[in-house]
Amino acid sequence: MPSKREERRNALHKLLVDIAEERVVQHGAHAIKARELAKEAGCALGAIYNVFDDLTHIVLEVNGRSFRLLGQDVRTALSAQTSGNPNDELMVIANAYLEFATSQTNRWRSLFEVPFSPDLDVPQWYWDEMEDLFDLISDPVARAFPDLPLQDQTLMTKALFSSVQGIISFGIENRNSPVPLSDLKRMVELIVTQVIKNK
């Protein structure tokens, strides 16, 4: 049973992540400022650093929640796909990811804005959350490309994700010439279907 001190620490941990999550959703990861977090949480500035090593670890916590939300969205979309065809499933995953990126853009951006310096102590659970998402892609990839060695299936999973990610990033972040959502969807469809078609 946790002590009173541990209970207070856990409560502050959750409160700070809740506040940070709201800031990320509304304004992006850059809006997470220590003094503002402390003020809104009603705690001393130093109390934040009794719970977290630094602000980056708070962003990691928020991103962990975002990974889980994205995973839920993908699984929900896949549950409606009943064909059992891995090609169809890969398109469903790609479209669910596009929907998440365009409807929750600040959350999506935050996933790629963490400064992963060599000395950053990234918790194992964070890598596990990322791996869970890649597992959703790797399963249909393995069935779509059964003749590929396991190592190449892993590379294909990363290649497909990187291709879709690049298209979406270009479309969302290209402020000089924004890409319409309909074109983004078509670009994602073309890249995924052509890769599968030419396997």
C-alpha cells in the first residue's frame, strides 16, 4: 500500500500530465512551461522536479497517452475491416493514421518533437508503446509479403510507415503550398497500393 507521500506524488504526477496534455492539445508541446504548469497545478516550481527529471519527461508522458489513443483509433478502424485481406488492412491503418494526424495535429506533432539526445533517459514503456503501434502494421505486412525474410518484413514495415509519415508531414507542414486532404488521402492510397501491387 502506497504511503501518503507516494499518494501525493502520484496525484501530482497525474495532475501535471493532465495539464500538460491539455496544453499540447490546444497549443502544442512548446506550450509546456514549468512556471505555468506549477501555477496551474498549485504547486511549487521545485515540486515538478521532484516528480519528473525535466519537462521532456512530461512530454513523453503526454506522448504515451497519444500513442495509446492512436492505437485505439487504428484498432477500431481495423475491427470494422472484415475482409481479412492484409492489403485492405494496411490501407485502413494508413487512413486511420492520416485521420489522427489531421484531426489531432498538435498531438501528432508532439510525437516527433521530442529532442532525443544521447543522454536522455527514455523509459522502456515509451519504446514499448511505439513498438505496439508498429506491431499493428507488421502483422498485415507479414501476411502481405510472406516470402520476405523476417528482417526484410521489419524493414518493409518501417518503410511503409516512413512513406506515409513523409506524405502526411509534407501535406500538413508545407505552409507555402498546403496539400488538400483529398489529395493527401489519394497520395497515401497510391503509395501503399503501389508497393503492395509490385511485391
